[in-house]
Amino acid sequence: MKTFETLDEAKKKRIMDAAIHEFAEHPYEQASTNQIVKEARIGKGMLFHYFDTKQALYEYLVDRALHVMEELSAQYIDGSEPDFIERMKGSAKLKMDVYRLHPDLFHFIGQVVLEKESKIPKALAARLEKMQQDGLTSLFSGIDTSKFRDDVPAEEVMKLISWSIEGYGKELLVKLDGQTFVELEMDSYIEEFYTFLSVLRRIYYK
Amino acid sequence: MKTFETLDEAKKKRIMDAAIHEFAEHPYEQASTNQIVKEARIGKGMLFHYFDTKQALYEYLVDRALHVMEELSAQYIDGSEPDFIERMKGSAKLKMDVYRLHPDLFHFIGQVVLEKESKIPKALAARLEKMQQDGLTSLFSGIDTSKFRDDVPAEEVMKLISWSIEGYGKELLVKLDGQTFVELEMDSYIEEFYTFLSVLRRIYYK
DNA sequence: TTACTAGTTGACCACATCGGTCGAAGTATG
DNA sequence: CATACTTCGACCGATGTGGTCAACTAGTAA
């Protein structure tokens, strides 16, 4: 790990991308260091020179992934915004940007969470749990529920809205699958998303 | 395969359950026949006596799975029902019962669909595709859209409703996770589900 | 030129697991 | 006792694993 940090950025990125990609697609035991060095176009020796063991590489990646998510979450999600849909908008944009900039990050973190017996030290596990916890509370607490229609419980309104946005996002991902994003196109998708949110507002707000 | 059909039901079920479970959790190449015989509590020799190869076992399982799904789909989904939510109700009940009676069936079929280069012969692949196609059309075509509220396009109303039901179902699964189902409890969940549907009706119908 | 260093490689190691085989032991029937 | 049918799991060659290490390269200093 000592020498890894001093590598030129391009090679560092190649290695981390390859490793995150591999760990995103397979659980820890099935993820192959052979596959990682092949995709990163480095010799096997180098990987074990930078990281003494597969486990050390894994923990390094989890740490970096959590770091990125922590930074972005703070940046995108405003816990003081009382309007539910407005807050969901931030969360949706967060997801979109993560998908664009770090396509494998969500899958990677997902795999870490799914791991049967946690492969990570307590300190990392705690950060991971905190992130999950914060993700929920920062979305659903401190919301001004008086704006919602009265004939459905506020709790249920929030669930229905988030399920709808989730479904919309999933459909969008399928539509975008494989497409290379030009910024201009992206803007039109965001436009469409905002109209979708206004529909939800019409349906679920007074 | 000749002798397999003549086994006593209990052993047959043990083997099929074990095999479907294994193929549901891993893609074809990673699924282990060793694991299957262990879980089914039979010797390895027997498995390769009933099915000559892993591939033959796999194809047999896909055929049986499709058979079950085809039967149940016909039984639960009424393509002539013009009310959208009513039709979704049938589909939701189908899913619930499959989860109860054949817990690994959905995952198994999902894995078959995900397989990069299809491991199944054309005849099976065609049945699989037909099932997926029918699943979509039988849910969304021939619906009486005049009942929907006018300020949102009918297409979008149907998506919103199905996303909401999907979210509800997923939450229910988490709640039920690990719980052993007593029929009585089950009824109360169905009751709750019907109230949920009536909420959706209030929201999305005129 | 020579000597030393730092970076890099992939053949190689012991081990595990894979799909599949097969000789032998067990059981039932005659 | 003999014959036939089940059943088992040790075993096979092939493949893949995380990790090592002798050897090669390129640059620098004397």
C-alpha cells in the first residue's frame, strides 16, 4: 500500500477501476485477482507489491468507496429541506451522478453489504452501517407532511412517492443502458424527470 | 433421466429443490453438482445416474420450472379483466403463492434469463421468451383506461400503480423474511394488501 | 563500462474445486 | 447362493485460486 499511493493517477485509476469492477460483480471469495491484473494490464506481482494480500486490497477499496459516498452524500442531500419531493430530487441526482462517474460503485457497495460474514474490520463496518442509516433518516425525517393529501397517511404517501421514483429510475436505466451520454441528452432526461416529479406533486400533494 | 421420474416423490423433491436452489444462487458454470448432492443427501453417482450430465439436469429443471409457471400464469392471470388494479391483484397473488410454494423458482428463472450465452436449447428459450412476453402484454393490454384520472396519461398511471405495488411487495417480503407462515397471519397480510389496493384506487381512479 | 537500484513481469507453487467415472458394497428378488 | 438393481464416495484430469520469486528492464552514478 505504501507505494500504491505514489503511482501516477492514470495507472492508479486503472487498477482501482478493475478491482472495484471485479469485486462489484463477484462476492469476495469468487472475485479473482488474476482477473483484476488482467483488466488493469499489470503483472500479478505488482498487485501484491502494492497490497500484501487480497484482503488488504479489498479493505482499501471499501475505505475509498465509503469516502466517496460520504463526500457526495453530504454534498447532495440536504436534511434541512422540508419538502419531501425536493429532498428526493437531491437523492436521485446523487444516484445519477454516481452512476455516471463511478459506474460500479453502487454494485460494489451492494456486494460488501451482502457479504454473508463481513470481510471488513469493525471500523469500516461501522462507517458502512452509518451510511445506510443516514441514508434512510436523511430521506424520511423532518419532512413537512402537512403538504400531503389528507386521505392517505403521510407515512404511506412518502413510501408511494419513493417507490414511484425508484421505478422511474429503474426504467430510465434500462432506457439508457449502453448508450453513451452526451451532456445535452442528459439535460433532456433531467427535464423529463422534473416533469415526472411535478406529476407526483399533483397526485400526492394538496 | 429415465429412472429419475420413477423415484418416490419425497426423494425427487429433495433433489429438485436442492438443484433449483443451487442454480438459483449461482450462474450455470458456478453452480456445483457437489453442492447439489450434498444438499439432496444423495451420492454423487446417483445424480449422474439420473442425469447424464450437468447440462441435462439443467435443461430438465428449466423445463419443469417453465411448466409450473405456465400452469400458474394461466390460472391466476385473467387477460379479459378490464380493470387494471384487479388484474394486478391476480399477478400479485401469483407471485405470493409461487414464493410460498416454490421459494427459489423466481430466482432460478431469473438466473436462466441472465445467463450471458444461453445454456438452453432453442425450444426452451422460445418458451421462456413467450412467458416473459405474455407476462407484459397480459398485464398492460386491453385495460379500460377510462377509469383513470384524466390529469395523468393512462400509460403513466399504469406504470405508477405497478411500481407502487412492486414497492409494497418488496417491503412485505422484507417484513416476512424468515418468518414461518401460518395461514391465519397470511390472511391478515392479504387483507392489508387489499386496503393498499383501495388506496391506490382512490389515488389513481376518477 | 560496471554496479547498483527500483519497477515490473509471468511462470510457478500448493491447494482447492470442478464435472464426471467406476469398483465395490448393500439390498431385494429369485 | 446367484443375480440384478441401487447407492456411495474415493478418485481422475482439468482448471482456477492467492501468493511467490528469479529474472529481466531501464535508469543512474561512479
